[in-house]
Amino acid sequence: MKRLLRHVAFAVPLVCLAPSIRAAVVDVSAAENVKPALPVIPNRTFVLTDFGAVGDDQTLNTEAFKKAIAAVEQAGGGRLVVPKGVFRTAPFSLCSSLDLHLEAGAVIQAPDTFEALGLPHPSTLKSQAEASAVKTPAPLISGRNLHDVSLTGLGAIDGSGQHWWEWSERAERAQRGRLVYARPHLVVISGCDRLLVADLTFRNSSKFHLVPSRINDLTIERIKVRAPFNAPNSDAIDPGPGTNFLIRDCDIDTGDDDIVIKSGGTNILIENCTIKHGHGISIGSETTAGIHNMLVRHITMDGADNGIRIKSMRGAGGLVENVRYTDITMKGVENAIVLQLDYVDNNRPDFKGDPTKVPAIHNILLDHITIEGSRNAGIIHGLPDSPITNITLQDITLTAEKDFDVRDADHPTYERVTRTIKPGVGPKKIPGEH
């Protein structure tokens, strides 16, 4: 074990003015200049209510969505407009060359009971084996192997997740013996060239909100994502793997990862976002496809559990390299900076995975960061056979209750890092907050 810093129990600022001879060489120019291609949508307009939909917050409109999207597909693509109203629906799938456009006041909402999805209520089941045998519903909105897709407008997509959260893994940890019901994500696009998600509000997913997987040319901008701070696994935006990601101007407040790159990705720019509760802007824990050339900049975080977080674990690891976080402001963040290869998933504590998939973290630059009132300045935990290397912390000012904890990592480079370690400066938890 290598320890760089001693724990400091007093409030004297510590200033590191180390020379830069060992600073990480981090080239993220490809991410800084990323410009994903946008979807090309034919100039045709369809209106959901023309296919029998009723936005009365009562009618189940699944067939209307299916008919409308089939009409768009048959015509060769176009815009499907969802007008003002609350349109309840069971899961439905998208097609290529489609802009699903929700006007202001329009809501696409999942059913708020298990029975409406044809599922038994968990309380009627007698064992976890019975619960595990129940087929998990498809995401509310899904698409597979598509091209040129947009989700746009000032409306909202609502997962009605409250009744699902009561039967989550977290609920079982709090009440041992309670059944766990596998939960669906809200929106999953798996395999797509040119995907745009803009201006919408996503809220109350039973699990992850927006999961764009295997995407080439992804743009997510000006969206809001909302779930209670104690909503389990309610990740906001979970892209990856893929190439050319631009995520900007988003406002996120959820109960888990706010923005997290899953599995892998190349040429990623995340900028101008506001983060409240949740786990900040993260990578992992799955990194099997590798993450290369990622830039995160101009971010504000207030009250998050984690701020900057790169996590992975043996059995699901790959190489994370050339990543830069810059111009970040954190206030009341529990763990400010986390680089961790010994991560343990609470929902899979016995996970083994593929023993050949050993994670690695190299060439990380964290600079121009202000951290105010954190519980922990951070941790840098590698593995004995995969130490974290080439990490530079530069132009950072922080106050925290506990200093950095470093193990199984090469000596990081600290340049103009000022930190005040003082008991009692960390965030004050709300009762029941995780």
C-alpha cells in the first residue's frame, strides 16, 4: 500500500506546489471538438390523437402509439406529435427516421399499478423464486438497431416508479426477506446511428431513466431528469458503449448516477450541467469496452453523494484513459473525487464476472475544481495487480472532513492544490437520505 497523504485533523490550509514533471499527459482534443451528426427526419407530421389516443390520464393508449409509429414507419419516417394531455401507455417501440415530439403539457406515462401491465402484485407471491420468474416488462419506450431517431419537445416522460421502488434490492436490504421485483428502465435505445434527445423532462423511472446503448453520434441537450433522492437505482443518463457523445445543458436531480458512461465510449463531451442529488458524473462500474478521450467541463454539483467518480471492479473491467474533468464546482458533496478499482456493487456483492476483465485507470487530469464542505476529499484505490497511474490534480481548492485516501496507486501529481481538512464541514444528511 502506498499512502501519499496523512490524515489532517486541523483546519490549516495545505498547499501542494509540486513540479509538473510527472503530470499526466492527457489529450482530449477529440472530445473537445466532438460534433455528433444529427438525425435526418423527413418533413412529415403525424398527430397521436388521430390514431385514437386520449390524453385523459385514464385511457391506456398502447395501441394508439403502436398504430401511429407503424404509420410513420410505413411512410418512410416523420414527426409524431404528442399534444397536451396525459397519455398512459404500456411499453411500445420506436422506428427509424422518427422524431417523437412531445408538446408543452404532453406527458407519456407508464401505468401506476402492476396489474395494468399484466403482472401479479409482489405481495401475492410466496417466494423470491416466484418473483424472479416473473418476466420484467420492456422499457416504457424502446428501440433496437435503428437510425435517425429524435426524442424532443417540452413535454415529459413519466415512469410512475413509486410502486416499483417498494420492491427493490434496497428495500430488501432494509427489510430482510422482502421480495425483489426486477424493474424496467424508462427509455432504452439499443443500437442507433444518430440519436438526439432534447428539451424533455424524464421523471420517476422505476430504474434507469435514459439508456442509449451502442450509439454512434449521440446528442443529449437541455433535458431535465427528476426522481426522489431515495429512489433506488434511478440513474438519469447512462450512455455507452459508442462513439461521439455530446451531453450538455442538462439539469439532473435523482437517487443514483446522474450521468454515467457504461461499458465503454470514445470521444465524449459532457458540459454545462447542473447536478443535485445522486452520484455525480461517473464512469463504470462496467468498463469492459474501455473509455477513451472524455472531457467533462463547466459543471455545478450541490448535495450529491459523489462528484467525480470513476469506478470499476475485477470481472467487469477495461481500460479508462485520457479523461479530463475541468471547471467543476462542488458544494456539500459526500465524496468529492473517487477513482476506484475495488468497487463492490451492493446489488451484486458476490459478483465474479470474467476474471480476465481486470480494470485499469491511466492518464486522468482533474483541474480547476472548487470543493466546498465535503465529507471526504476522495479516494484513489487501484488493485495490487493494476495500480492507478498518471493522475494529476491541478488548481484545486477544497474543504473536507477527511483527506485523500490513496492505495495501490502510483504517486499522483499535485499542482497548486489547497485543501483544508476540518471536522464538521461536511454535508448534513436529511433523515432517510442514502
